[in-house]
Amino acid sequence: MARFRAGAIINAMLREKRRQTDEPYSSYRAAKDFRDLKITLIRLAKDFLLLLTGIFSAAFGLKGFLLTNKFIDGGATGISLLISNVTGTPLSLLIALVNIPFILLAYKVMGRNFAIKTSIAIAVLALVVASVSFPNVTNDNLLVAIFGGFFLGAGIGLAVRGGAVIDGTEVLAIFLSRKFSTTIGDIIIVINVVIFATAAYFLSIEIALYSMITYLSASKTLDFIVEGIEEYIGVTIVSSHSEEIRYMIINTLGRGVTVYAGKRGSGKKDETKDVDIIYTVITRLELNKLNTEIQKIEPGAFVVMNSVKDTKGGMIKKRPLKH
């Protein structure tokens, strides 16, 4: 019955799209629209699951570790925890109120859809914090700092993966970095210095120091969730033996390559030579193997390496070939 209803909903949406266009609606167009709609629905379901998991993870970190031990974090969440600890105001109410300016800013900086998604995520987080009971896991200060930050960072990271934020400080950092031509990291550092200095004054220096550990734990977990645990390296290779290197990367490492047509400058007469430039993405663990194989083919090859946050598609996600 559920499958029938889902099919009926999809057909109704396709009929509505068909009425909105004046172009002839061929079978190819119908199949393409169905595929696009399927991808959209799967994406929405995935985003919903990521957001919901992130919200419960963050709420568990807040109520199961940080709030009961009066520890704080950085950003808007840290501001909410600090005010709650000092004034006794319910954390759920503060999460909603503190993030309102950031939601309005997100509408201006990131667009309407992102702002709507973020406002819903923050509202659900506030509701979960207010209505769901979590056990106080431990009173050990070090464990509270580390694991409270871990669950909070994981929650924020999963929410980012789902296309929203449950801590609006990043939005403010993006806005200020554009306005004052500074980096996002610098803005976040300044904000957090103010937060932890205030915590040291109103709570205690010890709690502020433990809260810094919480922030470090949360930020590292956030990096792992958003950027991926496995680090990727983008490698650009300029070599006169480009065909041999291309063959080696495909057949020895089991990775895909992109080949660019370029020119290589050398000598004192400003001479240029046509050359194929190879680009590939590998994992950190494969870097030594790649360097060794390039050394065998051409020791003087020009190789440039840079970090890659994440990858999608291609051959990078496949298991490398056995050597």
C-alpha cells in the first residue's frame, strides 16, 4: 500500500510538471523527469536522515555531558551554554534565540533554501533538548570535555552534510570574511577567544580550559565528518613521459586520470613544448607508491600535490588494485 501511494505521488508530480511546460512531452523527457525526481527525493531523504541523526547527536552531547557539568563550546552553541550556566535560562530557549540573527544572516549570505533548512534544524534541536531526556554519562572532567565535544561536533558535521547548520557562527564568519577580507578561520578564532575569556570570568579558569578541550574535540570531529576521515591528495604531473605515467596510474594504482593539453617552458630562449599534463586524485596511503613509480619512469618529472577535501564519482572510491 505504501509503495502504491509513493508511486501515485510521483505520477502526480510528473503530471503537474507536464502541465507547466509547453514543449512536447516525449517518452525520453518523461523518463528524464522521473529520474531527476527520483534523485531529488533520495537526496531529500538522505538530508533528512543526516539532519535528524545530527540533531540527536548534538543534543546528547549537550545534555549528556556539557550542560550538567557546566562546560561550554565555541560558537553560538557555546554562547547558549554560557548564558544558560550563568543565568539558569533553559538551554532549548537560548539555542533558538541566539541563532535567530545567524538565520537572518544566512538568508542574506547563503540564500532562502539554506536559511529555511537551518531554521527548521535549529528549531528541532531546541525541541529535542527541551523534551528528550538524556542520562548524565559521567562527571569526569576530561571525559566530559572530550566526548561532549565529540558528540556535539559529530552532530554539527552531520547537519552540514545534510545541507544546514545547527550552529550559526560559520555563517557569521563567512559574512565578516567577505566584508573585511579576512579568512573564515581568523574570524572564528576571534569569536571563540571572546567566548572562552567570558567563560573564564563568569565560571572559572578551569572550566574555560576544559571547554577549550571540548572545542578542539568538537572541531576535529566536525572536520572528520565534513571532509572525510580518509585524506585525499590531488597530484598534477608534468612529464615528457606522460603516457607511461598515465598507464602506470591506471594499471598499477587502479586510479583514474585527467589529461590536459599544455605547454612546457624550458631553456633560456623562452622555448615552449607541447606536453600532456596529468591530474589524478589518490589517498594519502598511496602517495609513497605513486612517488616511487614516478621516480622509476622519470626522476625529473614536475609534480605538484595539494590536499583535497572530498571526492565524488570516478575511481577514487574503489579499492586500489593489489600489487
